[in-house]
Amino acid sequence: WGYWYVSFVQNNSTSSVITNDITARSFFSVGKPFPSKDDQPSRACNDNWPVLAVSWDLGSVGSQQERRFVSIVYDQVYSIRYFGHNMAPLWKHKLGGNITEVL
């Protein structure tokens, strides 16, 4: 088991939320910002399909190129079990266990 981290530069054109898949798709498909929060408590993955959604309003389509980046990182608390010992992932040793260095 572990933790998911998502990082991106947030500004006035950015919208993000953890919500169910239907809500995320319905808001995104009509160009509306996502709701400010998920009204449902934590739940199993197959219970109303929770998703983490990020979108940017890029404005009008034109000849100028636009770029946006999102980093998605999974932090496995213990990567392997070696002769009965739980072993942390290599990046925790190399980066001092600071997840922000990975993001």
C-alpha cells in the first residue's frame, strides 16, 4: 500500500477535485470548473468510482502553443519484503525520504 500524490501549478485557470467519475466528466465536458469538494466520504474504488480530476481553462484556440504539466507519483511505503524485512523504496534513501523532491 502507499499514497498517490499529484502536483501541478495552480492558478485562476486551474480546477481540481477528488469526486466520482460521473461528476468529473459532466463538469469537464461542458467546460465548467469542478465542484470545490467531494460530498461523499472516503470509499472503496468500486463504490461510485472516485477519481482525481485536474483541468485547465486554456482560453480560446489560437496559433500560440500552450503547455501544462501534471506530475502523478505513487509512494509505496515499503517496496519489497526481503528475508522478512520490509524495505523502503530506493528513492527514500537517495532523496532522504522527502516526497517533494520527487514531485
